[in-house]
Amino acid sequence: MAIYQSKNKTKDGRSWFFRIKYTDVYGKKKDYTSPKYKLKREAEDAEAQYRISLHMVKGASTKTFNELFLEYENKIKSKLKKQTQNKHITYYNHVKPIIGNLKVEELTVEIYDNIKIELQKKNLSADYINTILGIINRLIAYSKKFYRVSSDVPETCGKLETTDEIEKEMQFFTFEEYKQFDSVINDHLWHTFFEFLYFMGTRQGETTALSWKDINFNKNEVRINKTLTTKIKGEKWTITSPKTKNSNRVLPLTKKLSEDLKLLKNEYMKYNKFDESWFVFGGVRPLPETTIQKKKNECCKESGVKQIRIHDFRHSCASLLISQGASVALVSKYLGHGNVSITLNTYTHMFKSELQNLTNILNNL
């Protein structure tokens, strides 16, 4: 311990003190000398408290970020879906070359800011960069819990600003654009698939996971209770529970979509081995994601409408509902968001006209 006793006591008899040399979050060398204490034990306790405040607890972890990441993922893997585990690896791989061999206490503001700069060079969105930085925060929290070693660097540096970014990045089809897009589709399967995405607002994985068991034509409704991915290495496809608890939902079908689904089912029922467990979109196997992407691109090009992402069909549905006066609570429930705030944060700019309508109502009183 760096505990010393001064020959020059204070008037009230205090002579014990401690001295610590450390590097702050900005990478600068610091030398701190404490006030004097009456007892050696008091100086020792004060030193221990000061080290804790600096996250310099003796016996600190010698674990690197690489080692912490492996430990952390192994500890929580039983709680995660495979695709989520793969996402964590993808996120961490972005920062691994910079911090992989560093210890938590070696992370500085300069290094953290450099990570931001390197990620921005990859033209990643601010939201995605903040998600990547979140992995660093989780590892630091893990280190603090199990090794009593933490860092204030992420809090000092803060997140990247995301002001207006969602509005700039979000694309959607208006109803007229969707009709133009649909006009070039001659295959009933693809017509119904994109119709489902546009009017139901389901995620791609939720849509491709649907089986005929999930559709109740008597009640004219569809049950969304699972999601499908083909991105897990070594597996053709994987079906798991949906993204959130609220993603489990039962949605009413439009009359037109219900009729189109019935026609599609009749086509499948012509096969001798047809079964209700078959995929609605694909049959014995789901539509491949690459095939979906290729078909969407072809239809956009042929119809002359702008290129949007598959996920933007979900945004298109939200836009359509909002433009027709649907409440934020109803849109949130329809899309299966975890809470209403997600809907508000995502589609705030779309609700601006609705806010103006409220003002008009009040003005007319």
C-alpha cells in the first residue's frame, strides 16, 4: 500500500497519508496526495475508497476485452437466440481490432473516440454505431460485477447523436407507389407475399415463418407467434419465438388479402402431400431471403418506383395507418412493438400532421 507517515504532524496530530499515481480517462498521468489522517488504518481505508472511485481496486482483473467477451457470451448464451448471439459477435468484431487486447482499466477517452471515428468511416448509421458501443458498455458492466474493475470512459464520451436520422433513413411506399410496384407482379405467390408485408406490417421473419395453421379463415385472422431466419451458419433455417413478447399477436385480415391467401392455399392443396404445417410463402420450405431481396429489386426497377428495403414495407404499413388517422396506441399494437414509446420515437415525424389536426380541433371549439 502507498501509505506514508509524515514527520510533520498537523496541530491535531494527523500524520498518515497516501499517494496514488494513475492515468485518468483522458490518458493523462496523475499524482494524487491525500490529506493527513490521525491513524494509519484511516489512511488505508481512505486509500481503498479512493481506488474504488478511480476503478483501481487492488487485485484488478487482468482480463482483456477479448477474454471478457468470451466469458460474458458463455454466461448468457442460454438466454439468447442463436441469431442474437451471432449479432453480438458481429457487433464486437467491429471493435475487436482496437480494444481486443486491452484491459478495461486501459481504455481511455482517446481510444473510445477513435473507435467512433473508425466506425463512422464505415458509413454505419448512428443508431448502429451506438448498438456496437453498447457491447463495450456491457463488457465493462460485466467486469465491474465480477472483477470490480470498471471505467467511466463510455459515460464521459457519450453516444453519437441521432437527431433526425430515422426520418432521413426511413423509406416507405405510398399506397399509389405500392399499387405501381404490385402492377408488374404476375406470380400470385409474390403478389400475396408483398401484399401481406404491406398491409399487415409484419417483419420479414414473422412473414416467412407463417404456416397455414396460423391462418384462421373462419375468423379472418392470422396469428403471429414466431420468426424465421436463414442467417445461422450450418442451418438451412431456424424458427424461434418472435422478437419481443408484444410481437405475439393476432391480426385481422383484410377481405382482399384473405381472398388472395385462399387462392394461394388452393394452389398448394393440389399437391398430394400438402399439409397445414407447410409454409404459407414457399410450401415445404420457406422463401429464401436472397430470393425475396432479388424479386423486390426486380419489381422496383421494372415498375419504376424507388428502391426500398424489405423492412421498409413495415414502415409503409405504419405510414398508411397513420395517414388514415390510426392512433399511436393502435399502430403500436398492430406492429407488435414492445411499448408505445417505440412507435412514437420511430414515427414521430409522421404524427406531426396529426398533431396539427389536434390544434385545429381545439381552434374550432
